[in-house]
Amino acid sequence: MTHLKIRRCCLALICMLTVLGGGDLLGQQWPKRMFTEFEHDFGSVQYGETPTYRFEIENPFNETIHIQSIRSSCGCTVASATKQTLKTWEKGEIVCKFNTPAVGPGPKQATVTIRFDRPVVAEAQLTIRGNIVNQISVVPPSIDFGQVTENKYPVKKISLSSAGNPELRIQDVKSTFGHISVQLQETMRSNGMVNYDIFTQLKDSVPQGFSQGELYLVVSEGRNVDGTLRLRNVPVKFNAQVVSSLQVSPEVLSLGPLAPGEVATKKVFLKSDQPFKIRDVRCLSDAFRVKADPEAKKVHIVEVTYKGEDDPGRHECDLSFFVEYPDATNTATNGAASTNSMKAIVEIVQN
């Protein structure tokens, strides 16, 4: 009887070895047959994010498979199984989450070990890697002042934020354009999160017309080996269209063609957001006469008269309007004169 029992046990063991692959079982390699891939690279991942990758596992054996435990060699990866027990041809997943908040920036790699205790004890290993980056974000990414009237410049706010580097600081702000003022306000520094609000405004010295350029936020991200600050420039583009507080329409006044001595009269509209007086109108040509209302008001209708000159041909002259704002509260205009000009073009023809 004893020999019979021994023979039966040996036969059962041989059958199991046949089912599981004999030599593979002895070498602890049989779990690999349940996977089609064994590693995943997340690439560059922003600190604070937790991307997930799922490894499919399938039981190709006649025996039921049971996962006893799953462990990771690095806190950067948290792994779990969707099913602990898999019957023949049943599928499941090993879910690997790249847990960037648990570790600092830099390249990370973890070995995930899956331990099986049925039908026999064995292990399989998966590799997870990725580069955790501390990206600086600026919202909005650029500053659009839009069309603004001189001496009435709005404040535009942008925010710089970073995760994963508690040493980050804005050290300076530089610009390719010297007509912007900048103020910084640190609003957060906690658990590796840093945030700055940056308030920008055009200066009174900004020229009229379209302007564009870049601000450079000089950011320190720590210190080099020699103790010096490790600096980085974060560019922020900007644009603005500055228009005069005094608008003239039309900007080009066409009076021709005219015969010598012929008289033409046109109207020019001057408009501002506050009452103003027309102090003077100047032109290099004596052929122009301008009639304007001396009262202070927001809109002036100016009558421009031209008497055709004796010389045939094309004649041009800039009409310059000198105005003042007697009731202005803005120190940039109060008690001072503003000027604006338009181009008057006439074509003199010989009759």
C-alpha cells in the first residue's frame, strides 16, 4: 500500500508539471506566460499628476491561479489587481498608478512584484518608469492689453504656478519693452506648490500705435553645486494697441480735384471722452482756413476750407490740432495741451 500511495503522488506531481510546463515551474518562470508585456514608460509626467497603466493578465492553465500579494520597490508606483483569482482563460489586470505626489521630480523606476501562491508559489515582475518634471505654467500664457486709450491703461494679471519645487522664486522681471510696470505677489507656498500673481500695466510713457514684445520672468529653481542660484527665464509675450485720447475723423481729408481759386469745404470730427477746447490748428499751407468752436465739449465739428492754389499738381498738408482739457482730473492731461493731426490732400488741376 505504501508503494502504491507513493506512486500515485508521483503521478499527480507529474501531471501538474505537465499542465504548468514542467521545467518552467521548477525555474519559477510559469507566471510569465500570463503576460504579453512586462514594462511601461510613462515618459515625462508633470508633478502632481497620477497617470495609470493596466497590464493585462490571462490564465492559460488548467489550474486556478491566485495572486497572494503585489508590492512595488518605489513609492512612485502603486499597483493593484482587478482580480485576485483567475480561472482557466479568465482575464484580469494589474493596475499601476504613477504616484508623482509621493516623490520629487526626476527620473523614477519601480519594479512591481506579483506573488502567486496557487497552484504553486512563484513570482512575476513588471517594470514602471517615468520622468517626473516640475513644469512652470503661466496662465494666461500671454498678455493682451488690447486697444487702450492713452493715459487710461488697465491692469492685466497673469499667474505663475509650479508644483514639486518649494525653492522656486521669481527673482526679477525683465522686458524688451521699457513701458510696462510689473508688481509681484506670492499667493501660495505649501506642499511643494508655489504660485505668484503678476500684475502688469502700461506706463504713461508708452508710445501710440501697436507695440509687442516679451517679459522675462527670472525664476530661481534652487542652487548649483557652487552655491549660485540656478536661474531660468520664463518668457511671456504681450501686445498693445495704444490710441490717442483725441480721435480725428476722417484721418485723411480729400478735397480735390480743384481748379486754381476754387473753394472746397469739408468737416472734420474731433472726439474725446472728456470735454476739451481747440486752442489752435496749424498747417504749413496758407490755403487752408479752419473754423472751430472755442467752447469745451467732447465732440467738435471743425469746418476746413481750402482755396485752390495757382500751382497745378498734388498738394498735401498736415493739419495739427492743439487742444486742452480744462476739466481733466488726470494729471497727465490736466493743465496741459494735447495734439493730434490729420493729413489733408488736394489735387489742383489747371483749367
